[in-house]
Amino acid sequence: MDFLSQVNSLPIYLICGGVLLFIVIMCVVFLVKSYRAGLKIGMDPKVLKRAITSSATFTLLPSISILLGVIALGGTLGVPVSWLRLSVIGALQYELNVAEIAATSMGLSGLKLSEMNVSVFTTIMLVMTVGILSGVFCTLFGLKKYLGKVAAKPKSEEKKGRPGFGAYATIAMFVGLCSAYIGSYIGTFTSSGDFLPLTVALISAAVMGIFQYFTVKKKQAWLENFDVATSMIVGMAAAVLINLAI
């Protein structure tokens, strides 16, 4: 039995499916409790049903990017575990980055199917799971206090209408994240001449920039539901086409 057959086996599907089923049941329970609580405080049932319908509709569109993430990870880590990691707590950027770090630390040249084995797979899963738990514990024990500081604005900034610390912290975080990725792509290009990662990143960034222009400048807020998914699809398509061309 080859590696992909092992990580896509029925027992793995049953384990991951059981965890996801528990989460689905928990979400349904919270939905019912919230609906009953809304009725109890006098909310119109039509308003509650409209909120449920609109939320479900707008949830489907951003989930396209999650599906793409499952496809991207499924080729090397198997579909069940990739499905689980991106459905519970996780994001494609984190999962791919951590999986590749764990793979290279085990002596692989990268997250490549041809070099994967069960031992490496187990290490990757352990690192990914333990790493993401830090966010859970920080949320449990420090979120309330942190949100209080983030939401608070200094009086000088309140008078000038400036955003609080939270807005600057979020921007700084994303700038740092993008800089790390772009820096690694530039390093790959300068060291080995492989321009594909950098080219795909620039193409995806251009697509995202177009969406941001229409979202912010043209006030087309509904496009936010498509920006990440479309940027990923265009980036993937560009990678395939460039590979075929060279």
C-alpha cells in the first residue's frame, strides 16, 4: 500500500469525519439555542430566519478558498486530515507553511509526495496540531483582556479620529507575513533561479489589488466574498500555465 492510500484510508476518514460530525452537531445546538433566545427576547421570527438564510448564503462563497486549500494539501497529506485541519482551527497560509517547515526539518527537500512517508506525515500532523493550540490557549486565558486594550483608543487619537492600536497591529501583522513569504520567494529566485513562486505571488497580488480597488474605491463590498478564492484560483492556473510553458 502506497503512502497516499494509507492517509486516505477508511479509518482515517472515519476518525476525521467523527470529529467534524461532533463540530457540526455543536453548531446546530448553538443555532437552536440562539434562535430560541432571540424569540425569548421578542425578536421577529422572520428577522431571525432571514439572518440565518443570509449568513448561510454568505458562508458558502468564502468556503471556496477552504476547498482549494484542501485540494492543495490533499495531494501530499491526504484528503481527510487536510479537510479536518482547514475545517476546525486553521488557515491555508499557516498549514502549508508549518507543514513545509516540519517536512524540511525531517530531511525532505520540501512538501513533496515523492519523499513523504508515514513517519514524516506523523511529525507534520503533530507539529501542525500542537502549533495551532497556542491560539486556543491564548484565546481562553487572554482574549478578554487583549480585546479591552485593542478596542481602547488613546484620547489624543479619539480627538483626531484615528484608528486604535488594533487596526495598526493587524496591518503590521499582515505586512510582516507577506514580507516573510515574498522574501522567501525572492531568495528562491536568487539562489536557484526558480521564478515560479515569485511570479505566482505577484499575479495573485495583482488580482487581489483589482478586487480591493472595486471593493474600496467603487464601494462594491459584495466582492469581498470572492477576492481570496479568485486570487487563489488565478494563482494556481498561472502556476500550471507557466509550468507548461517552460
